[in-house]
Amino acid sequence: MSQNTSNALVYTNENCQGCNRCISVCPVLTANYSIPSPSGQGQRIEVHSENCINCGACFDICEHNARSFCDDTEQFFEDLRKGQRISVILAPAFKANYPDQYERVLGGLKKLGVNHIISVSFGADITTWAYINYISKNNFTGGISQPCPAIINYIEHYEPELIKKLVPIHSPMMCTAIYAKKYMNITDKLAFISPCIAKKAEITDPNTNGYVSYNLTFAHLMEYVRRHNIMGESISDEVSYGLGSIYPMPGGLKENVYWFCGEDVFVRQVEGEKRAYEFLKDYKKRVQRNDHLPFMVDILNCERGCLYGTGIEEEKSESEENYYNIEKIKAQSKKKNAFHPFSKLLSPKQRLWWLNRKFGRLKMEDFMRKYTDKSSTISLREPTSFQLNTVFEKLGKYTSDDRSINCGACGYNNCTEMASAIFNGCNTPANCIHYIKNEVQQFSLQLEEQNNRILRKNEEISSFIAEDFEALNSSIDGMLQGNSVNAEESNAISAAMTRISEFCGSLESSFTSIQALLNQLEKNNENVSRIASQTTILSLNAAVEASRSGAAGKGFAVVADEVKALAESSRIMAEQSDMNREEIVKAIQELMQETEELTHSIADINDRLTNLAACTQEVFAESDVVKGISSTVKGRLEALSHRE
């Protein structure tokens, strides 16, 4: 349920879309003000409660049901439950809206503790009587009727020059309340069952002296009645009345005046939220010029009268049924015999005589009211030409044509009203579609210029990139060639290392063969040494035998010595040969160990060269891919550059 956070009579609920339609029908320039939506998306139109006249035009025009209103229904039933003594005065439009329910609703109220129920139709008869008498006795021609509180609000706040033309007689509601208090001596609080939101403003006006305490609109009352099943026995109102029952229909007051004064008098009839307030502006000029004025002005805020007031239920406003119901009530009021004061068989003069006789005991001063100039309470400033010009320049409107586009998208009648609203702080340039259009156009030009700068920068970048890609392609070609050479060299080195490895293998085999020969030499040396030893022994034996033989053995002794010397020489040579062999073996072993290490190193180098050759081939392949991508990107950049 929507919440009224500002305690305003009419307020904006959460459904507002910021469409400005409420502004378009509002008769008051500053009764609405535009603020950013809490969601941050778009605008929201709030009600300026001090400036609002509660005319309800925004309810009729809003498709989003974004406006709500307050009345006293909840407080009325709460006070009844607490035992507060309350009586009810009833608008005649209630019967027309609920012809089959109103008596049972009244019975339900009685059951809850309501004391008296009096139709305002009776008060309307008093109003007619007081109007005719005051106008006639004071020659008060051109007076503006008083029953509509929205009209009174507007005059007191925005056209105070017309206050002097307001008929100083209370409305039917107030005439009924005054009669109940002063002539029926009812001390209860009074509640008004009302078709009008704005009646609350009349009730709380100091000039109505607090006679009425509650305004119960039809819509809120009937919603409460249905929700709580408040129905009782059929109850009628307590006083009889006449043609006052047709007051809620358009021209109802005029018809009453004609009924009692004849149709020779000119009563100007005006209805409708837009027409009524335009009429009052023009009427002020007529009064100021002392032009011819009508007998009186019968003016209502609502186009279809109080029958379809601002406080009725929405489904009722969509039907024509109320007109037909009020016609039945009207026919019943006029179907009187010749002895009834409101009989249609009588002449207007005779009816007026009977009307004066019926209310002759009343004091007219009891039913007269005062009005207050409230224009000083309104936060509305009239901008000077200079101030308007400043606002127009802020809107980007420099020529008279710009300032008279008058498209109405902002909700106001013309550009000047919009400028005045902005000056009064009720709106912002963001709500002017042409201001936004100009802003968009300026932004578009800025975007176009920015885009052109980007295009130029892109062309420069494309040129640089093209040059870089040329260099990149050249480098890649060099890399490809270098990688190809590297691959060939790596393969050649790998082949050479393979040959070296094979040579090392052959050398190792040769060393093995030499080792075998040396081993054989060792065996031969051993044999030589053994033979030398045996030869030495033989030479010794020969020497012994020679000594034994004396001179005959001297030659043999020489031979023995030679053989001994030869044996010793062989032994020494064998020993030296063994020593040399050992050195050779040691050297060969060291060479074989180093050859083995060389073989391992060559194998490792060969593996690395193989990996290097494989990597070179992979780099070659990847470089070829990079070159292809580079060519593709370059081609796309050139195509993009041509399109731009």
C-alpha cells in the first residue's frame, strides 16, 4: 500500500513513471515538481502540498494510478469504537452512486453508534435560499458560487482579486452542519460522507469554525464498509428537502436558481478542471474592466459535477448510471402537489415565496462566511524578462522560435511556463525534450569529432603497425633462413661427431689389440728370462768343467763366459722390456680411460645436437606459422583502413 510520507492530502505513490501528464492538466504551475526517481532511472513528479488546490485532475489523467489521497475514514471509525459521539451529514451524490445500498450502509453506521444522519440536500436548499436573498438584497450580481472547495482554494491562493466576487454564503455541507449545530442543537462531532477530496481543506479552514470534523470520501468509506461488512437495517435521512438534492449534478445550482427566480436571470454555468480555471482568469479581467456580469456564476471543478467527484470509486466514474439515478431523484423532487413549496405546478415567484417562508426563521448571518487571501503562502514567483531569458539560455533556447516550440512534452502549455517552473525550482532542464535533443546532438557532434580523431589515430597506428609488420616479416624471414642454416650445420656437426665417435670406437679396439700383444710380449720376456737363467746355469757348469779341464778347457771357458754374458744381457734386456711394457700398458690404460670419457662426451654432444636440430626444425615450423598470422593481420588492418 502506498505511503504518504509528507502528510499531504494528495500525494504521489510508488507507481509514478515521471510521464508529466499530471503537470499537463494541473491548473497550478507549481503544484507539481519534478525530482530524480529513487531508482536513479528517470524523473518522478511529486505534489507540492502547499500549492496544490486538491482539484483531482491528476487522478483523471494518470494511467499509472500514481496519485493517492487521504481522508478521515480510518480516524472516524476509530473514534466511533472509542465511544465518541458522532453524527453524519450525507452528500446527495451518495444516493445517486449507491441507490440500492446507501440505506443499508446508513443502517450499518447507526449500528456502530452514529446518532443522526442528515442529508446535505437540506443544506443545499438553505444555500439556495441564502444565495437568492443575499444577491437580491445586496445587488450582488456576478457573484461566484461557493459550493466547490477546489474553486475556493484556487481563488484564495491564486486569484485573490476575485475574493470580493465570491458569494459570502457557506456551502451546502456547511449550511447543513450549521443548521444541525445551531437549530437542531446537535452537540456531536459531525462527519461528512463526501464525493470530494478537497472537502477536507474546507473542513479545516479557520473560516468554517470547525463545525465538521471528518471527511469520509465515498471511495474510502465503501472500501472500509466492504472490508468490515458494515451493513444494517435500511435507514433514511432525518429531514425533508427539496430541489437541493440535484446540487451534485452539473448546473444543479443554476437549475435551483431558475426554479425560484425564473429563467430570465442569466446564470453562467462552468465545469471542468481545465475550463473552470481558464474561465476564472478571464473572469477576473472582466470584473476589472467593469464589463457586464451574469446574475451569478455556477462553477464546479469536476466536469461531471459532484456526482463524479474526486473521491468516488473508480468503477463508478466509468459508468453513466449516476446521471440516470440523479434524474430519478430530481423527478421525485418536482412531482409535488400544488400545496408543496417546491411543486412544479407553481410559478417561480410562488416557489420563492414558499422557500422564504420555509427558512424565514433562519438568520442569514449564521450561514455567511468569510474568505482569506492566501496568496502570500504560495511559493510562486513571477520571473522577470531577464530571469526568463537566463532560464531559456540554460535550456539552449536563444531565438524566439526556440522559445515558442510549445510541444507540451514537459507537461506545460508552452515553453514560457516550463521556464517559469524551472525558475521556481519545480522542474529541471532535463525534463525539456528539446534541451535533451540539443544535448544529444551536441554529444553526437562530440562523438563524431572524437571518432574522427580516433580514425586519424588509427590510420597513424595502422601505418606504424604496417611498418612494424614489414620489419617483423623481414626478421622472421631472416630467422627462417638462419634456422635453416643452423639446422644444416647442426646435422653436419652431428654427422662429424658420429664419425669421431666411430673413430674412438676403432681406437679403443686398437688399444685392446696392443694390450693383447703386450701381454704376449710379457710372456715372451718371461721365456727369455727363463732361458737366460738356464743359459747362465749352463755357462756356470761349462766354466766349472773348463777349469777342470785345465788348458784344454780354456777355449771352452771363453765360450762359457760369452754365453754367460749373453745370458746376462738377455736377462737385462728382458727386464728392461718388462719395464717398458708396464709403462706402455699404463699409458694405454690411461688412453683407453680418456677415450671412454671422450666417447661419452661425444655421445652427449651428439644427443644435444640432435635435440638442437629438432628444436631448430620446430622453430622453423612455428616461425612459418607466425609469418602466416602476421600476413593475415596485416591484410585485415589494410582492409579495415580502406573501409574507414
